[in-house]
Amino acid sequence: MSKRHPLVLLMAGFGYAILYIPILIMIIYSFNSSKLVTVWAGWSTKWYGELLANGQLAEAAWISLKVGFWSATIGVVFGTMIGYALARFRRFRGKLFLNGMATAPIVMPEVVMGLSLLLLFISLENLIGWPAGRGLLTVIIAHATVGMAFVAVVIQGRLSESDISIEEAAMDLGARQPYIFFTITLPVIMPAIIAGWLLAFTLSFDDLVIASFVSGPGSSTLPIVIFSKVRLGVTPEINALATIIVAVVAIGVIAANWLALRSEASRNTDDT
Amino acid sequence: MADKAEESGPKPFLRIHNISKHFADVRAVDEVSLDIQQGEFFCLLGGSGSGKSTLLRMIAGLETATSGHIEIEGQDVTNVPPWNRPVNMMFQSYALFPHMNVEKNIAFGLKQDNWPKAEMDARVQELLDLVQLGEYGKRKPNQLSGGQRQRVALARALARKPKVLLLDEPLSALDKKLREETQRQLVAIQKEIGTTFIMVTHDQEEAMSIATRIGVMDEARLIQVEAPREMYERPANKMIAGFIGQVNLFEGKVSRKGKTQTITSMDTGSLLEVVDNTKLEDGQVVWIAVRPERVLLKTNPKGRAANKANGKLTDIMYLGGITHIQVTLDSGSPVRITISEHWDEDEAKLKLGDAVQISFEKRAARLLVE
């Protein structure tokens, strides 16, 4: 279509308006100087200042960053292993079953994931005394489990599109596993790994439901703290914090998309 | 023929003995035996699913044989893993490492063999010169054209000085003009370095123009192994006769009286004579294959004799150097004729629908029993 129909523009505009106007309003109100969230009283950045001074929120943000970083990293390691096995191994008994199992956490209700992980941690503690109580570690493990499933799907997709013969060529030229994996396969799927990491990080950073099941004292993530604060009424501070989160998430999504596009572009030139 | 591989003689360079590969219930390669001599440019020719690529991959060690064995210079390599075999392979997709530049791609195999840095650099340069890519060492694969990538893949596969180089449809991704040019380069390079090449292709013209010998595969079996000229002149069966070049097939029935046997054809309505002493059964159905360029055309049909038939001119396709003619015989069978000389005046007056006579010498005919 060389000429866009005005209706198409209208529909697109309407769709994006529904998505982004609420966020835009929240961003604008985060610069409100009034203490009342719904009353506009001029521009100010004071809530950002108060936000930085608020130790509880800053601490929660730091916890969320730590949880996000470690759970994404662990999730990427295991997710890559699963994705590689599912994409590369010839048919083995139970491959289809395993494939479904690996992706199930994606569609599983978070309440179910959270509850089952909580029960697992409790029984583990009773049985072997580890992990001792709920805290940072349990949140990281829980988030890594979910992140892993997403990473596995991303990696499997990338690998099944890529040419298996480059690994055979390496073998033919005298190389062996695991050397081939680290020098040939890993560099080729690196954009997918980074995209998977960013995805897992974002999921962990956003998560409220699973974290509230498996967190303990001293491991309240940012969404938990925000949620508990909002229950006592929304303050302009929260607007400022949400704006920062929007900015961070937007950067993450843009980076992941950019990486995906770049790897696709290099793949397309490979084929010509 | 395939069973010639069993003959004794000078020890073959590469011996494939009774090799089979089964995938679940599918026989991809079925009891293939083949001897290849040092310095040959051997082409495995066949359609898709004929098993030619699987055979090549078994030589490379990328597939394990279900039964049979492979020897290189008398050494049994059937169970040697691919990284330890003295063969290298050039892949259909080229399989260049996208994250490494041309030099690193070529040096990859040398690095595995722990070549000293100085020798490795010299070898890479030597190979870049061989494939005429001297300037392109620092480029990444996606900065090269299809033809250049093809040459990098060749250089990389040759780097470790393999005893046998395997090429899996190496030219299929190139356009026609570049492909013909690359065929010549490939032959020149093979002559220069003297390495044994085994190439898989589905393109019979490519095999004819490149190979010292051709092995035709069909339905997992090796049907015939022969030099291109012999393969064209003496195809083993109808399938090969039609696969290698074009052919006219006349069906005939054998009748035997004592020591003399005659073949009568329904297609030509006459006797068929060939130079062939094969003993045939009475009533057996055989085929006589005649190449289009060996069929003669006469403008005044008269008389009936062996290897002659009357018909009508149904198609003329003038291509300049050669002319393709189709004659439909009185029996209804079409016959293709290729004429490469200039037409004389009588022939030039020919038009569609004219009555003509076709004939062929008995030396031009080949008897096929299957």
C-alpha cells in the first residue's frame, strides 16, 4: 500500500492513545508540585528529590536490581542449555514432552508458580535445611525459573533458524565439543542471549505475584514496596518512581529490539 | 559398473565397501561400493533423495554408517570421528563462521592442528591467492558476494591439505554465468593442487563438464560409474540414458530363432539392429536408445528397412548453431533430432507437416534391457 487510508491512521492513533495516554498522564503528574496527586499546581522536580531521599524505596530498588541481575543471569545459563538441547539434539525419547515442559511456566498462572515454589522452598528447608528461610536467594531462584523458560524459547528459536552446518564445518575442520559451542555457537547466538537476558531481567523487575509468595523479611522488591504503599494512597513520589521505571523498561525493550533487528539484518545478508 | 569396485588391482586411494545408511525405516544409502583413485575429480550425480549427500557425509564422518566400511589409503576410517579424518568438506551453504573474518575462517582448521603462527599466516595467504581473494582477508562473510563466499569456503576446506576434498553441491547457489566460470576455476584448482575431489551434484551438465568419472545414484543405490564420455555413449539403463543428456527410446520385442535374434519395434514399425552381442530371451522387451544428434533425417521417405521409420515433421526450433527437430512417427511416437550443420537447400524448404524419414546407424544405437 503506497497511500495510507485515513482510517488506518485513525485506528493506529486510537490504539496507541489507549496504550500511552495513561502513562503520559502519570509522567506529567510526577512533575506536579502539589502534594495531592490529582490537583495540578505547577511544574516541579521535588518528588524526584524526595524519592532519592526515601531510603526504603531506594533499598527496594537496589534489591530489585540485584534480583533482576542474578535471576536473569542464572536464567540465561540454564535457558541456553535447554534451548540448545531442544534445538540441536536429534529426536530423543520425550523431546516433545520436554519441549512442552520447558515452556509451560510461560503460560502458567503466576499464582500457581509462586505457590508451588513457596511449597518447594519450605519442604527443601525441612528436608535439607537449604535455603534457610525466604529471602533474596529464594526470590532469585523463583525468578530464574520463570526467566529460564523465556530464554529457552528465544534461544531455541534462534538456533533452529541458524545453519547447523557451521557446527559441522567446525567439527570437520578438527574442532570438538565443547570448544565448538564456545567459539562458534555461542558467538552466533549472542544477540539472542542478550535479548533473553534483558527479557528475563524485565520480567523479574516487574514481578509482584511470585515475589510476594517467596520473599521474606529484607527482600522486598520494588513492586512489593510500591504495592504496599499504594494501598495507603498514591503519593506523587510513586508517580516519580513509576516514571523512572518506565524509562528503564523502555531502554531495555528498545535495546532488546535493536539487538534482535541487528542479528536479523546480519542473518539476511548471510543468505544472499 | 558398481561391482567393478570389487576387482583387485592397484590398492585404491579411497575404498567404499558395501556401505549402507538407514534412518529409522528409510534406506538412504543401500550397499554402495566404490573405489576412487588418487587425483580424481569424482562426481556423485543424482536427484534429490538419491542418497548422494548422505554418502558424502559418511565419507566426512558426519553420518555414521549402518554397515560397511570406508578406507582411505588402506586405513579403515569407518569409525574415526570427523575431526580426525584426513578429509574436509565444503558445505552447500558454505557454512562460513559469520563472526570471523575471511582469514580467521581459513585459519580455523590450522589452529585446531596447532600450526605455528608464521606458517599459519603464510598458508592463509597462499590459499587467499589460490582462490584470488588476496585483498579480502579482513572482510566478514556478510561483506562478500556469493561467489567470493564460495571461494572462501573452498580455501577453508583446503587449508589442512586434506587427502580428499568433499564438495556438497558447491555451485548450486550461484547464478548460471558465475557457475560456469566457477566450474572452470574449480577444475583448474584441482589440477594445480592434485587433491582428490568428490563432488555431489544434481546437475548432469556440471558433472559431465567437470568430472573425470561420474557415479550416478538413484534410490539409495549406485547405478553406474563411468567416465563422462562412456556414460553418455553407454548408459546402463533407461534412467541414466534419459538423465545424462537427451535420448530417443524405441521399445522393441525380441524374437529368437536358433542362433539369430531380431528385435522388432512397434514404435518404428521396423526391425532394429544394434551392435551388441547380449544374449536375449525370446519375447523379451528391450529398448534401443539413440541420441538426438545421431538420428538422420531424409526429406523423401521411401521404402522400409531396419532402423528406419517414416513420420511427419511436427516441430522445428532453430537456435542458430543447432536446430532441434521433432518428428512424430506414423506410430505416434515422437523422435527428437538435433542437427548441428548448416541445412542444405532441400532441408531448408522443410515445413511443419512434411513427410520425412528418420534413420540411424546401428553403431549409433545402444541396447538397453532395463
